[in-house]
Amino acid sequence: MRALYASSTEAKIWAVASKQLQSPTPPVLFPEYTEPGGTDYVYRDRTFWTSGFFPGSLYLLLERRRKHPQIWAQKKQQEKLHIPEPTLQFACQWWTESLHANSTLQGTHDLGFMLMPWARRAWELGRDGRALATIIRGAQTLAARFSPVVSALRSWDTCVTNLYSFTQPDKDFLMIIDNMMNLDLLFYAAWQTDDRSLYDIAVAHARTTIKSHIRDDGSTVHLVMFDSATGEIVDKLTNQGYSAESCWARGQAWAIAGFAETYHWTRDPVFLETAYRCADYFLARLDECEDDRVPWDFDAVRLSGDPDQPPDMSAALVAAYGMLLLHQVDTKKNYLSSALRIVTAVCRTSLCPPAQFTVHQEPLQTVVDQNHASKSGISMVQSLEVDVGVGGIPAIVSGATINNFEHAPRRWANHSLVYADYYFLLIGNKLLDMGLAVSILEDGHAAESE
């Protein structure tokens, strides 16, 4: 678990970030995943739903220094090489410059994912008024996707796979469990502006999700199709799980974290109880897993008859984050130990080879005597570089799975994902906020105390 705070994690992020700092224009392409067996990130346009996670990771590194200077001072003494804070702050701003425009994107429900990982921290750490305006504008854009008939936010306008095709938004209203994680944008903007309508939309969506996506046993449905005209449920499907009846692990994790965040904003016990049910189901199914490795779908082995199913460490880390939120609500339950159990398994089984900072030196000709310019000398200029280690993978975590649904148009499994790294770092910061990081740094684990 010390990997949460290792120099290697910062070096991995910097290996990607530093490549863009010499560009004449800010990035408009953002890392998403590595291909299975590959070593380099595949990049996506800024309008893709994952664009906010890598800049969010940069801001998480900055947050550690700003909010926890004592921890940072100790690490600085132990590790001589690190990113200078002004350089890190510049990288945060450079990597997010083009993302402000995403706040007006009208064809997506993922504005929370695209904006909150970086914009909230830009506002809270540096009082960046532009970032706050971006959050508020993004929330207003997202709220426009709300249907009073369905009492929910539309997730996708259309959805086409090799199994089904929905291309008529006026008829088909598509809603996925992932959308719970975008409610945080609405709640935060409502808090900042006292706009009750944003709050009410988020609450309504969460209540509808309980009715439509949460099964009696606490497991989740991925995709529900409503009739746009009547609000009635037409079908329950999946776009990323093994089947419509199975439990896609990352969807279950989105539910845990999403309902925990919703309870934070509302204090409505219905949302807390739902988060508990989803977390308890996740943990019950985790007990069936060898070496605590979270599978991409909890039912894939049983339904397929094939024991060789890929893991999904992104699901593991999102679930662990949600369980830390639940621990903050009730410290008497076992969610802290469960979260640490999951993160320990990720660190034990699914970390990419470590990276390290190195110093590159270049000679610089200088004048050694200001009265005799003809006399010159040589000074050495140092620059910080990263050795990404064996295999050259610039990601922190491996063993994630974008989508292993057999009918999906895009199917990747057992590789690295940018949001797995983001939640890995977010968990580290959350443990710092909870006062548990010191014992991890000293002993490799956390004591169950605040």
C-alpha cells in the first residue's frame, strides 16, 4: 500500500504530462488506455468522457502538497527528486486549458467526469474563478438533459452494438448506472450558487435510479431503457457487462460511490442504505474471488462456463473509494478494512513496473569573469526526466477492462486505464484527509482509527 505515495506514482504521471509542456498550444488529446500488451497510452479528443481524469491526477498531486504539507515535507526529505511545485501547478493549468469548453457540450451526461476531477480542485486549491464558472456552466448544461416524464437525466442519446440499436431519442430514453457519478457536478454547483433546481434534479435522478437499476439483492443493472413519452421501463440491458442479468463490476462500483456521494449532499438515509446494499453485495461477491482480484463481471465465469475471465482493477478502485466514503459516515462498520483489503490486492497483483525520476545534465557556456567576456566557462543545467522502467508503461495500474461485452463495438480487457490511476491517487488523498496515511507510510497498512 505504500505505492499509493511512492515516488513512482508521481513519476508515472509526470512522464505523460511533461511531454506536452513544450507544445505551443495546450493539449486537446488526452490519455485513455493502453492496448492489452501495449506500453503507450492511446489518446482521445477532449470531448471524450475520460478527458478530465488525467488532468485530475495532476491536480491530486498538487492537492497533496497544498493540503498536507507535513507529509510532503517528510517525503521531500526522503526522496530528493520531485516535481517543483510551480512546475506542477503550471502543468495543471496547461493540461486543463482546453477543457473549459467542455462545459457547454450538450450531447453527453458525462460532464461530471469531464470537469469535476480538475475544476473543483482548481477552485478549491487556487480560487480559480474560471474553473468555478466552468463547473456552474457544466451543471446547467447537464441539467438540460433532465426529463420530468422519466424523472431522470438522459445518459446516452443513442446506443448501437452488435446486439441492439437505439437511434431515436424521442422514443428511447437510455439511462446507465454510471450516471450516478455525474450528480456530484449538480450538487456542487447547487451548493456554490444556491440553485435549488440543480439539487432537485440530482435527487430525482438518484431516486429513479434506485427504482430502475438496483435489484432486490443489491446488485445493479447497467442500462435501462425507458419510453420517452410515458416514462415507463421498456427493457433492462447491458452495454458493458456479461449479460443483462449479470452484475458488471464497475457498474456496481459506480453505484457504491455515486450513492455515497449523494448521501453526502442530501443526508437522506434512503441513499445511504442503497450505498450500503450495493457495497455489501460487492463484498459478498469479492469473497468468491481468488486473491481478491475483482473480475470485470461477477457472473461471467458462472454464465459463460469459462474460468478465464479478465479482472477490472478500475472497478476495484472505484469501489474502494466509495467504501472510504461510507466509513466516514459510520466508522463502526467494516468498510475501511474492506477498502484497504481491495487496495492492498491491487497493489499486490496489478501495479505496472515502477518508474523513477532521473536528472539529465547539459553543459551551458557561461562568462566566468564579467570584466573579460572572452574568458568563458561551463556550467551544468539540470532537467528532470522519468525512466518508466521495464516495459515502458506510463500508467500506474494494470489489469483494468474497458469493455468485455461480447457484442460491444469496442472491446478491450486486461490493460491500463486512465481512470484506474485517477482513483488510485484519489484513494491516497482520501486516506490523507482521513488521517490514515501516516500508518500506511510507516507500516504499509492503516490502523482502523481516525
